[in-house]
Amino acid sequence: MILIGERINGGFQDISKAIKEKNPEPIQKWAKTQTEKGANFLDINMGTATKDPEDMVWLVEITQQAVDTKISIDSSRPEVVEKALETCKHEAMINSTTAEKTKLDSLVPLAVKYDANLMGVTSDEDGSPQNVEGRITNATTIFSACMEEGLDTRKLFLDPVVMPLKFMQEQAKNLLDAIKQLTMLSNPPPHLSIGLSNISSNAKERRLINRTFLIMAMAVGLDAAICDVNDEKLMNQVATAELILNKDIYSDSYLNTYRMN
């Protein structure tokens, strides 16, 4: 399972304040904490704190001063993405493009140029499809654009868009059905990822919903998620699901082994 830490995001008050004050301490604290908890990528999002591309560069620089973890650049603005890619020391991720032609035309070439991973969200000019077919159609559009530009499909992550369970309960099953179908898109298939916290938006039992849904999604082919890697119970369930799906070798100390890897 590829884990993408969600916490360096200007939507959180401490991160927004740190960006505005150019205070590296909270950002580096979360970079270290998420890395220690097993994050493979750290998603970096300026949120509404700023629109200046140089602030994204600063975020990448101070994060890399603290850890060697790969960076996910959470922006769809090409000028922000390229400046950040130039700053990344290691293999990065662009988060994200959609199936809109203007975004594909600008962001897929950047992924190829910098040998970066690319997150493709299965929405388009009309928004996020509410049915399985629409998700598959948009995913195919993104996949085809990447193939045409020469992006290695092993670097493509498709996100079939999580909807809040509280308000759109029927969408959870549609998403699971879409994930299952997307595993058959190619051989090997692209990575399949979700923004996990969206499923429990405004719900009371947020962590329980997140944990349950992630394991159900893994069972039908999900292999990546932007999530709260600091949720120890969530990480333990991920490690156990990997065993049950025969992706890891059993040992009595498998929980400790999973964290070390």
C-alpha cells in the first residue's frame, strides 16, 4: 500500500499560520511524524494560505531539509507545479490532473519531463461523475493521454473520486465498483488511489468510517491513499489487510515489520 500523508495542508490552521509566517517548525514536525509513521509520499498543499508559487517552493525546501520522503505536489496550476518539481530532490508526484484537456495538455508533459508520478482525478469539465461509467470514461481519457505522451503507466495514479458517505451514501458502492473495473484497465494497471478522509466528511464516526472503507477498497484493488498515517489503528488494519491479500509474508511481528518497511 502506497501511503500519502495528508497533514501538510494549508487547510489546517497550524499549517496555514506557518506558511503565512514562514515558520518551518510545524511543517517539519509533521514531515518527520508522518515519515516515521510510514508515509511513502508527503502531500504538500498550500490551501488558501497563499497563491504564490514561491511559497510552494519554500514548503518543498523546508520539508526536504527535515526528511528524505518523496513529495506530492498538491496543485493543478502548472506554474506552481513546475517550480516545485525543479526543487524536488527525489521522485515526485503531481497531484493532480483531471480529464479536462487543458489540464492534461499542461500537466502530463510536466510529469514526463521531470519523470514524476501523476495523480489523475476522474472528473472533467462537468464535474465528478456520479456513476461508475462516468468514472471509467474519464479514467480512460487520462490513461490514454498519458500513454500518448509516453508517461510510464506505473507512474500513473487514478483517483475515482470519493464522495461523503453522510450526504451521498450510494456513491460508496459506486466507487468500489469503479476501483474493481479500473484494475482491468491495463496489465499492469495504473495505481488506484483515493483521498480517504472525504468518505467521512461531516460524519460523527470519522475514523471508524475511514478505516472500514479503506480496507473494503483495498479488497477490490486499491493500492494507494492520501490519508492520516498518524492513525495507528488505521495503519494496523492496512498491514493486516496486506497479509490477508497475500501481499506480505506473515510473521508474528508483522505490525512492527510493516512500520519498518
